[in-house]
Amino acid sequence: MYHSLLGDFESRRAEEFYLDVMRCLTPEQKWQIAINLWEMAVEAARANVRAEQPDWPEARVRATVAQRILEANGGAARLPTASH
């Protein structure tokens, strides 16, 4: 296993291949990849909250996910809480 700043790769050659592919992408393609990764992460967080609290309404699940994202990114802001 080869460890680098970009993550773990099977080899240095695998990392070089990854970098070559990334260099060939347009800025728009790179943004689309970033958006897709963001959406996958948010959906994974929603699934986690739903598994923890299956009876919560969707609005509360979304608010909890948003709060967790804020906290994970160093945000100190608190979202308004709705009465339940």
C-alpha cells in the first residue's frame, strides 16, 4: 500500500494514474464530481439520522443533518429548533 497526501493507493503508479485522470478533467467536470460527492455525503448523513431516529419527521432529519454539517466544519451557529 502506498500512502500519500491524496490517500492510500495500491502503488505510486496508481496515484500517478489518478492524477493524470484528474488533470484531464475540465473544471466543470471537477465541480460535478465535487457536487456528487457532497450529495452522497449528505444522503449518508440523512440515512444515519433516520436509522438513529426512525420516527422523526423529514424536516427534523434535515435540520439535524444541517446542524451536524455545520458542527463538522467548525460552525458554531445553532439552527433554530422547531417545537416537536
